[in-house]
Amino acid sequence: MFLLFGFKTTTKELPGRPASCQYCHAFAHHHLEERSTRLTVFFIPVFTTSRSYRIACSNCGRTSSISARQKNTLVRR
Ligand SMILES: [Zn+2]
């Protein structure tokens, strides 16, 4: 029996929000990005193995990794 495994990383753009940047301290819009790695069998995604979030400042362009908990705090209003 032949099985073909692989990993696939997909990025998804999430609605960002204005926040004060920790680098340039400007109150600017921040882009939020979800990066998820999925285990694939015959190129079909089976389940997500890891999920990480990145936030990018639109003023200085610096990105920082945030945890899922921090991301939930940002998305929730
Ligand atoms: Zn900034």
C-alpha cells in the first residue's frame, strides 16, 4: 500500500484593526494574518497541525508573531 503524506502551509488574511504599534508607537492599522500548517494525504488536507498568527504594522511594516489568545483579544470587540 502506498501513502503519500505531506504538509501544506496556508496563509489567510484576517480583518485587521487599528492599534498602537509596539515598535513605532504610532496608532495605525495592523494587518492580521493566520498561518496554518496542515497534514495532507494524497494532497488532501486532513487536519491542522499548527496555527500561528502574525500582525504587521501598516506604518513601519514590522511584523510580530502573536499567540492565538492575543489574536482573539484583538479580533474581539
Ligand atoms: Zn509600527
